[in-house]
Amino acid sequence: MSNVQLLIVDDEERFLKTTKTLMEKRGVTTKTAASGEQALKIISEAHIDVVILDVKMPGMDGDEVLRRIKQTYPLIEVIMLTGHGSVDSAVVGLKMGAYDYVLKPCDIPDLMQKVESAYGKKQAMENKIRKVQVDRMISHPMAVFDKDGQD
């Protein structure tokens, strides 16, 4: 599990600090962002595998951040986090491509299990993509030299 790169996005500083500390004690490399804008900047600059994303934040809300992440980085898995007990907002997030959701306050072992599972899904997708690329190179060796990657 120590390979996962986690980003926690929440406007509550205490939650960020506490959760980061607890995840790092479990061997997870963790970054934090206090806003959607800051999260997108971190994602553009660093390798991130899984995002824990608060739904309700001032400025850019979690749904908009999720939409932008999935649009630009579709393999990043996102776990939506809500402290408002709104299952409706979680369902919207799931329909937009979120991996799962948790309610605040959340149980750290449960959150850790979701992060591990989301990371496993991301790794499986990356492996499938690599396999397709290798199969393509084997069946069409000259395609490696194509400028646009097309046959």
C-alpha cells in the first residue's frame, strides 16, 4: 500500500491534518488541498492515484472538481466525502465517475479500505492499457514509429 499517492481535499483544516497524519501512519503518501482550485493544481504537478474529495466546499464544489479530474485524468480514482449526510450528492458523484463515497465523520479503517480498493482498480486499468499497447506493438511492430500512433 505504500506506493499509493493520495490527495485529500477538504476546506476543514483540522480534518485535513488529522486524516493526513492517520493515513501516513498507515504508509500512504498523502498530500492535502484546502480548495478545489488547489487540488487541481496539485494534480497537474504531482502523480496522484486516489483523491478523497469533500462535496461541500466554498468556491469550486466537489462535483465540479470531480468533473474536471475525470475529464483530464480519467484514471485517478475519486472517493467523495460528505459531512452533510446527503446521499443524493453522493449518488450524483457516483454517476459522474466517483469510485465511492463516505460520510463524515468517517471511520479511518473503512476509509483506508476504500483507498486501497480504489488504488487496486486504478492499477488494474493501467495494466490493461499497458497490455493493449504491448499487444498492438507485437501485432504491428512498425506502428511504434508512426507519428500519430495510428496504423
